Amino acid sequence: MEWPSFYSNAYGTNNQMVTGLLSEMVIDEQMRLYRKRTLYQEIDEALANKDKEVFLRLTDELKEIMSYEQA
């Protein structure tokens, strides 16, 4: 009788683990999307201010995010 009880506990734990991982993935994706939106705004500001150094730094970060998404 212990086997079904053990199995159901293990299944519940695995289910919680999967749910946790999926939650992390969703949060991570939302953070990336938010950062991309803010980067576009900051890049526009850098262009308007003709700040080459800031523009290059921000576009490098954007490229990094985009390369991660393509992988």
C-alpha cells in the first residue's frame, strides 16, 4: 500500500517542479520583452541626443538579447 502513496507524492512533486520551471520561463520572457521595449526607447533618446557612446552600449545589449532569443 505504500507504493501508490509514494508514487502520488513523487508525481505531485514533479508536477510542482514543472509548474515552477514554466513559471520561471514565463517571467524570464516577460522581463526580456520589457527590457527590449525600454532599450528601444533609450536608443531613440540616445539618437535624439546624438550620444554615440550610449547608443553603442544600448544596441550591444539589444543584440545580446536578440541573439539569446534566436538560440
